[in-house]
Amino acid sequence: MYLLKNQIQNYSWGSKTAFKQLFSLDNFEDKPQAELWMGAHCSAPSKIIIDTKEYALDQLIEDNGAKLLGIKTQQKYANTLPFLFKILSAEHALSIQVHPSLENAKKGFASENKAGIALNAFNRNFKDANHKPELIYALTPFIAMNGFRPFTQSASLLAPFVDLEPSIAAFVAMPTACNLEIMFLNLLKLEGDLKKIALNKLKAHAQKLLAQELLTQELSPAAKPKLWSIFNKVVEDYPDDMGLFSLLILNVIVLDPNEAMFIDAQTPHAYIHGTGLEIMANSDNVLRAGLT
């Protein structure tokens, strides 16, 4: 058994207090602490202390894979640790994102390498050649979006907005996967006055329904937060982002502590608020699609 020293990622959506409260990890620099990585991913490998000396875990495995991984794991996963474990704490909503399949990750990684895009470039999507299915285990109440709602449910939520864009009206009239794809892309591409009008109408509608939700909440204070209360929080983080419509299109899920949720590759999702333990394939590939 070895002692691990793990790196904290200071992404802007992270919490400044959760790691301190839950794990007694200091935050002397008062930065958002979004993720603590435990693993051997090249972007932030853990350090192992052996006889007072520090070794990067990815390099240690590369040099001693058969011993540390076992021969079967070494051969199956090309001498790399096949998983990455994290503590994740979201104070603000993350961007809507998908993680690629294994096949697409390999193609994308090779393509961006061939194009000469640096691994740390802002426009780099594929940091490695691995897929990224993941599971989040909630330590606190945890709010997220995960996968598309039943189409008829989305159509009902979007019915007040059919006059905004023809593809919304087409989807509400015929809620199919094809019409959903067209509508989703068109919504994310809205710009200028059309975008402003759409967002203003959505926010006004949300405020009206939020008032009704708050009355219900007063009668049942222990109830989980509902859609428009959650929408109201996301608006604070992204007031001018068309990704706000995604709350009407994706499943909005609230996990209680000790509940868990799986997210498959190529599934649109976003974490909105909460702290949890996250286990995933050893990857940092993220394709973003709103709230970003």
C-alpha cells in the first residue's frame, strides 16, 4: 500500500469550501476546487511516495506495469491504469457535454495529433484515445442533467415556445429523434435579436412557474427541488446562454446522498450542483454543447 498525493483541478465551477468541509483539505489560495484526481492520467497524475521519494503514477506504471497492474490488465489496457477516480464538487453548473465512444476517441485523438493541436490548446477536444463512461456517487444532494427526456415530455415543455423557431414547432407537432436533432442544433445556433427574444421569453415563463413551485415547496419543505427552481440556479450562472433550453430537453435528476448515476459515452449531460465521488475510464475527453 502506497500513500498517494493527488492534484486538485481549480476549474471555475468548483466549490471553495466543500473539500475543506468534507475532507479537511485546505484551500489557502481561496480558489475554486472542482476535482481531485486519483489516478494515472497524464494531465494530472497522482504521485506515489516510496521510501520518501515521489514518483508520478503514470511513469511508475509505464516502468513497472506487469508488477503494478498484473499481466492481464497490462496487456488489455496497453500498460496503463484503466480507470480514473475523482472527488468532484460543483458550486456552479458545468457545460453540457458528451464523452466520445472508444472508436470516436481513437479517431479524434489521432486527427488532432495529425493537425498539430497542442494537448493543452483551448480548442483541443481529445486529450487521449480513450472513451469516458462514468458513474457519480452523491455525497451531498446532487443535481444533474443526464440524457434526453421522453420526447413527448420535451414537446409539452416546449409548447409555449413554438412561435420562436420553426424547428420547435415541428418538434412539438411531431416529437421524433430527427426533429429533436434539428431543433437542438438550431436552438444552440440562435444569435442576435432572435436569441435575446427566445431567452427573455424562456426566463419570463420560468419565473411564472417558479412562483407556483415555491408555493408547493412551502407546503413540503423536504421535497427535492423541481425543474424551475433548478432552472433559476442555472440562469444565475449562464444568463445569456441558449443551453438554458436544454433543461427542457434533457432529464433533470436530483440524487440524494448515497445514490448513484451512470452516464454512458455519447450521452449529453451536465452536473449542476453538489459533491460526489466519480469513477470513469481513464480519459479527459470532453465535447461541449452549451452552458459554456
